[in-house]
Amino acid sequence: MKIITSGASYLDIDAYACCIAYAELLNLQGIPARAVSSATANASVSKTVLDWGCAFQTHEPSPTDEFILVDVSDHHHFDPMVVLDRVVEVIDHHPGYEDYWADKLGSAADIRPIGAAATQVFQRWQAAGLLPKISQQSAALLATAILDNTLNFTSQMTTPADIDAYADLAFRAKLATNWPEHYFLECQADIESDLANALAADLKRIKPESNLPQIFAQMTVWDADVLLQKYRPTISQWMAEQGEDWLLNVISIRDRKSCLLVEPELSQQKLNRLMQLGWCSGMAVVEPSMLRKELLKLSLSVASCSKS
């Protein structure tokens, strides 16, 4: 049995979609596979997405099961059920562990810069010649994951492959033309209804040597200005309770910008080493918007240059 899973702390829409859609593909190919996770979904897996009825399966891994990791390659953050020596494939678009997995798995490690891991899974469906058989639910999940991870195609990580994959999947899923706006508005409503859980569900603790604030939360909404005007004191208090070195990246789809809420001076100084920022009362605006993985990639390149 192939167990398709992802990270330990939370499931975003990319991981959620990839697990379900890749398990479906493998089963169609006659390879027994299950989408399994012990993590909870964050606000990017909206109510409408959940209502599509695609669920993870309950499965206790056996000693002969093998693991396929999607949307994660840092083995320190794998789902706790994963046995490292039984990982047979990794599909990811986050930087930092390409060499590690290339040495262990060779071509079975597909880690490359692309907007969404969902696009990589779409390409596997395409290569297998089985796209006509993809379920409407899996097509909708992958399409939505591409929307979310490319920030509605405004992210600098977006590639032509992401755009082509979305067009194909949205057609197969029969998604409405206004689905992007509907989806991001729904995510924002979910976030506003439970801010603490939304922050916790997309928070990563970054290694000190990364040149980034050690507590890095991120949320994607339709209108960041509205969110911050209403809830900034609550958000700032919650972030400060997590530690003294923190950053919240609020991505605003409507305005194509990132609002970086960074009140600790130490954290601002770290970001100033990576890019030119204009701070105003603990906030800086970046246009176009940037994802956490883009900031991580930037920090890795700065660290590499300083060593050479």
C-alpha cells in the first residue's frame, strides 16, 4: 500500500488536494494507495471545498506500507506516521531539500520551483493519459490549490504550467468563472470567524540560521486592509504570545500585495537584510505579493552568498 501524506502541523489546500488526487490516480493505475493524514486542515480548505466530499481515509500503516510525500520535503516536518526509510517518492515545490532527496531517491524526488504542487500532480495525470477519468472533485481540488498557491496567478512563483493546468482542471471541474473571488472571500470569512486557530494553522517555526523571523505565520485573504483594520490588535497580541521574533504575512489577493506585520525590531532587522522595506508602525507593504516560500528562498540565497 502506498500512503500519500504531507506535513505534520497542518494541511493547506495544496497538500489536501495533492494527497487525494494522487491517491486517486495511483488506484486507477492499479497501485493500491490511500490519502492519510493526522494533521488538520487550515482555512485554505474552505467550507465549499469540504462540501465537495473528498475525505482522507483512516489507515494504520503496516510494516510493508510505503510513503509518498506531497507538498513537503523537509523531513523534520513530515506527518509523524512517516517512516523515513520507507519514503519512495517526494513531490514538492519548496526549496532547501533538493539535494538530500536526489541522493536518496534519484528521479523519484520531484522538487522544483513551480507555483503549486497540485500542478505537479496534474502533470502526472497528464503523463499517464488518464485526465479524462479524473473525478470532478479531484479536478476541482487541484484547480483550487493552484489558485491558492499562485495567489490567483499573481505570485512570482507562477509558471505557464500552472496557468495551463488550472485552465484544464477548471474546465473539467465545471468551476464558475467567479470561483476565485468566491473562494478567497470564503477563506477570509473563515479566518475572521476564528483568528487564533487560523493563525496557528498556518504558522511555521523557522530555523535561526534562516535569516528570517523564527515565528512565521501566513494567511491569504481577499482584502488584507479590511482584515487588519478590524483585527490588528488581536492578531498582534496573539503573535507576541508565540515569541519575541515574529512575522505575519497577510496576502491580499484583491490588491496583489503582501502586508508584512512585523512589530519586533529584531524581526524587522532580519527582513531588512533581505530586501528594502518601508516600515510604518510595524507594517511594510510588498508589491507584488510574496509567499512564505519565496521569502525562504530569498533567505537561503542570501545565506549562501554570505558563506561564499
